[in-house]
Amino acid sequence: MSVLQTLQERSNTTCELCKATEDLKQYTLPPSLNESVDNSLLVCKTCLDQIEGNSEMDSNHWRCLNDSMWNEHIAVQIMVWRMLQRLRHEGWPKDLLDMMYLDDEALTLARATGEHEDEANKIIHRDVNGVILEVGDSVVLIKDLKVKGSSMVAKQGTAVRNIRLDTENAEYIEGKVDGQQIVIITKYVKKT
Ligand SMILES: [Zn+2]
């Protein structure tokens, strides 16, 4: 049986990403050179055009990944992972990525095309002047800040050393003020 035939059989001749039944093609995960059942999947033209960048990404179409992420075949899981990475900025794909589990080998292949390295999606923390903040930096507060969940006010001009960054949100950093670890909004600090 050819690779294509095997894929048709395992998928019941449907797109393994969105379940469409027409215009199906075999797609071999780049950068693989040898086509095999293990690194290929069956996809429809709508999916393929967006995967290959021939038509614009329609994030609604990719809601189908909600279901296909649970596909038992690793090649499908890897493709789902790559598409979720590309759509990360939409928000919802991040939740699905958190739920996905790929073993080390699969993850290495999934990352081979660099989808996860999209600069636009990278979380970068910047101070009030747009200066990039990094872990361990020192900042100074540029206004009085009420500390959430306490009566404490962190005064303007307070120096905060050795900050940490919120890895999920570019607007937040953490640091110690008066011995207390607090969350600080990046637009109210200046790097020193
Ligand atoms: Zn499809």
C-alpha cells in the first residue's frame, strides 16, 4: 500500500486537521525528505493553502485544531502544534498548546521549522521609555503605586532591584518593595 493509500485509510479519507472530505492531498512534514506514513498526513486544499502561505490565515478555520489536537498520529499532532504556534497571538491557541503533550523527539521535529520563533509573538517587556527589561534589571517607580491586596503604597522613586518578568504577559514584572514581592506594571517603571 502506498503512503497515500495508508493515510486515506487511517483518516477515513478526510482532512486530518479539519475533517473536510474534498481536495485531499498528502502532506509530508518539512523538513523531512523521505515520505513515510509516520511523517505525513492527509490535508485538504483549504488547510494546505494556509499551511504553505498561499492564502491568508483564517483563524476561524483553525478552530478545528481543538479536535485534531487529540489525533493519535504524531504527524498530525506535530502539524497541529505548528499551526497553533503560528496562531498564538490569537490567545486561544495558547490554551490548547498548554494541553498538548509531545515527547522530546516529536517536539524536536515540531520545532524544526521554527514556527515557535515568530518574533512578533515573543513577549518583550519594556519600560515607560520603551527600553527592554530583562531578568535581574533594576528599575525605579515613576509614580506612586497601590499594591494590590494590601494597604501598601509603593512610592514614586522607589528602586526595585533584581526584577523578574511575567513570562505570559509583557505588561507585568515582579520585584521586591519593602521586603514584599509585588507585581508592577511595566509602564510605571524606568530602567536604571
Ligand atoms: Zn482541512
